[in-house]
Amino acid sequence: MEKELINKVQESGIVTIDLEEFYSDGERTLLDIKDVLFQGQILREKDFREFIKNEDWRKYLNKYVAVNCSADAIVPTWAFMLLAVHLEPIAKKIVFGNLEALETALYLERLQKIVPEHFKDSRIVIKGCGKLPVPKSAYVEITRILRPFAKSIMYGEPCSTVPLYKRKEES
């Protein structure tokens, strides 16, 4: 007589959250203005406006764009605002910073749509390793969002987790 296999993880009531499911599909690109600077150090308004006028903005169509200046230069705030004026009508999203800042912004935007009350009294596992780049900030944010509602939060896979939080039972 064969013994029936029982999936103990499934029966445990553990809710697994895979942050890769919050990944925003789409191409990411960096618009770094370091090459527009005079002698690599100074932003001259006339030159910058000429760059703005001649730039092929269509190459940013439906892309997620991070804008920054990687050179050690003082760039006036209006320069980044002017970039946003031209990118806003065509890009999916624009952020100031590098590609990591862009990824963080995309995840935070999606995570803000979670209804934490749906996880009230849940035992939650935040899935670890995967194929897509999930910034550490997304792990911090999901923990911040869910901790007030969860019974427990763990990290890893349901068969091998690292306990992070367990609500103290009230007496």
C-alpha cells in the first residue's frame, strides 16, 4: 500500500511573496549629461539648450529613464528639470539618479499598491533568489508595509527560511 504524499508547506498556510512579480517590464536607460559639460566640469546654458534642441528624444519612447550627471560637477537643478520637460511626454517614467535608483523607484511604485490588510495574521515568506534584479530597498519596503499586519515574516523559500519577525501573542 502506497502512502499518500502530503505537501506540508502547502498545508502550513504560509503565504509566499515573490518580489519578481512586482518587476516592471520595459527597457531601462540612463541619460547621463556628463558629456554635455564644458571641459567635463561646467554646464553652460547655451550649450545645454543646444543639446536639448538637437537630441533625438524618440530614442526614449516608452522607456524607463534615469537622468543624472556622473561627473563631479555642479549642475543647476533647472537642467534636470529641462530634461524632464522633454522626456515626460514620451518616457514611461523618469527619475533622477542612476539605474539602481530607477529600479528602486519602479519597485516602490508597484509595492505601494499592496493592500497590507489582505495579509492580516498571515505567515509570510518573502522569496529570496530569482532571475530578475530586485533591489534590497524592495525587500525593506515589503517588510515595512507588511510587518504591522503579519503574524510572521520570513525570508527565503518555504522549505528553508530565515525568520525575521514573529508577533508576540497577547495574553
